[in-house]
Amino acid sequence: MKTFFDREKTKGAVLPFLAGAVLLLGSFGLIYFMRLKKDIVDQDKNEAARDLVDPDRLPVLSKEEIKSVVQGVLIKDGRFGSEPDFELTGWRRLSWPDGSLGCPKPGMAYTQQVVPGYRAEALINGERIEIHIDALRKTGLICKTLPKNP
């Protein structure tokens, strides 16, 4: 009796056929998963960017927190001793365009995302110093020394 599906002729081809089908379906599943994951990551990036750019969502530091960051920056700098006596004369909340906090140094690489922060001004030993602050990490750096008379 002859059947449409001859077992003798197709015996060796079934396993490779099934393996090929599994690989093909697995590839489509992997491609779908990777695309889905990319969409989720892109959505997370868009939400993170919105959180950083939206002024109402920027972290707000109190005067005491800003003063604490400025003190840490002055101590780390080393020129002003272990307990610098300074006056915080002003600060303004803003967004830095990248991780350099507005003070890029030649040859350095910085994160290319908006960083919420502050520009603070302090008076120490008769010097006016501008300090740029990263509000998320609560760190900063001395950007420049300003003229004595505002």
C-alpha cells in the first residue's frame, strides 16, 4: 500500500526539518523580544529625559543641602583647609547640558545627558567662587574664581 507520505523516503529529513523550524521560530521570537525590549528601553529613556528637563520635576535642594555640598567641594579642593569658613552668597537652580556641569576640561569625556543642578556662589577668604552642583548626586566642583567686586 502506497501512501502520500512515504516513511522510507522522509525518515532522515524529519529531524533537520524540525530543527530548522525551531530555529526559524526561535529567531522570530528573539527578534520580537529584542524589538520589544528596545521599545521599553526607549520609553524609559524618554521618561527619564522628561523627568530631567521638566522644571517641576527637578530635585530641589534646601539651602542647608547646598551649603553642605559647597563645603564638601571646598574641602575636597584642599586650598581652604579641613573646615572652610565661607558665606553662601547666592544660588540658582538650572540644568547643565552634560556631565561637565558647565566646566568642561580639555581631554575629558562627559555623560551626554541633561544634569539638574545649581550654580552657587560663595565668599571665602575674600574670594568669590562659583561652584557648579549636580543635584542628583549632590556633588559639585569649583568652576571659577570671580572678581572680588560683583
